[in-house]
Amino acid sequence: MAAESLRSEFLCSLTGFVAPPETWVRRLAAPDVLSGNWRIFRRPCLRGEVLPDGGDWLLLRPDGVLEQDVRLTLKTDDGAFICVRYAGMRHGPPEVMARLAQGETVDPSEYYFRVAPMFETGAERYAWLTKILAVGVGERLPPNKVRYDIFEIL
């Protein structure tokens, strides 16, 4: 019998800075995911940094939805590398999205911002990350900062 609802467990918070996007018609590209920090509170405690080699490709659809295609690399404090790729979307009422675009602080309950990260690593001690599905709830912070709370789907 299928579960009646999904269960999740907090996996990590990921915070980073992104470069201002360059516009390509309706597609935007942030050339670098700039430095950031992240923490995973799980099997065992894991800490590290977001390396400045990532990219964030955005598609602004005619209906106002911003689709994300993001790739970044995390380096753990113990020297392991974890590649993260995620798709996501952000949308909300036009007035709320205009406030975000102007760099205002907007309560994340006023807009929808979700991502679905996947992890890849050659480090055996973090191989468990490659065997899970996760979802994240995002928040845009001024001026060019983003934060995700990421949850493992159990």
C-alpha cells in the first residue's frame, strides 16, 4: 500500500551568493554561483563551502514562472567534493515578484520557491547522498543571496 503522505527529514541549509543575471531574450544566466556556506545536520554532521564554479540558468516563462537549472560544487571541511544539480521554480503574484526584483526583503510565504536537488560524489563517506531524493524550499535575500532549506524525502 502506498503511503498517504510523504514524510521528510531536514537535511541541510544551503546559503550562497549569486552574480546578477545576464539577459538572453527570456532566458537569464547567472555566470557564477558565488561563494556561500552550507551545513548538513545528518550522518554525520557535515560542513563545507560552496565553490565559485557553479552556474544558474534561468528561464522566465510568459506566465511569470522562473525556471531554474543550477549546478554547483560543495567542498566539505574534510576535503570531499559533492556536485549538486537542481531544477526548481519561483513564482508569485506580480507585485510580490516586482518587490523581489527590486531587491526588497519579501517573506517567503508570499511566493512559491521550490527546488529538487540531486547529489553526486566520489567520496565513499558521503555516498549516501547519491541515494536519496530531496526537495528544498527557497528564499531570495537581498541583494544577491539565496537560501534553501533542503529535506530528504523518506
